[in-house]
Amino acid sequence: MSVKIERINSELAKIISEILAYETRDELMHTITITSVETSKDLSYSKVFFTSIKDLPINELEKEMNEASDFVRKKVAEKIDLRQTPKIKFIYDKSIEYGNKIEKIIAEINEEKA
């Protein structure tokens, strides 16, 4: 991945996090943490990976977030200087959940050995 795309991904993650925390009225948006962003080479599309402390089904969280994507994209366009602001698709990041599951299994194995 190019340095330019990496820099854009980092900036998008920071800006989107700020928008969700400070510029939305929906309580759900305040529970969201942006974990990473992957932007296409032509900057037309960004996958925004997120987690939430809200205990809702993943598909419901994704649906809510993607309903807000036009608002978020408009706010991003106001804050970042790009020729074109990428379309945003929010995707729930299962890697943290997966990591926690692995840690739990390891802890159980260690308890059995003790």
C-alpha cells in the first residue's frame, strides 16, 4: 500500500472518530470506535472498520452505521482536502472479538494445567 493511501486512511480514521464523537446526536454513534480504514487506490471507496460497546447484533450495528454514512461523508468532505471524498462503507471489526475469544481459550487451557 502506498504511503499516500496509508496517510489518507489514518486521517480518515481520526476525522471519522471525531465526527462520531462530537458531531452526531445519536447515542449509538458515541459508542463506536474506529479500528481501521482501507481506501481504494482511486480514492473512490473506503471501508471503515469499527467496534462498539453497545450490545446489539452486528448486522443491526452495521445497518445503523451505514445509514449515517452519507452524513459522515459530507462532514469528512468539509474537513479533509481531497479531490473526491470516498464513499464510506462501515464494517464491524470482528478481529478484537476473535482475539478475546482466543485469549479466553488460552486462559482456560492454563487453568486446566494448574
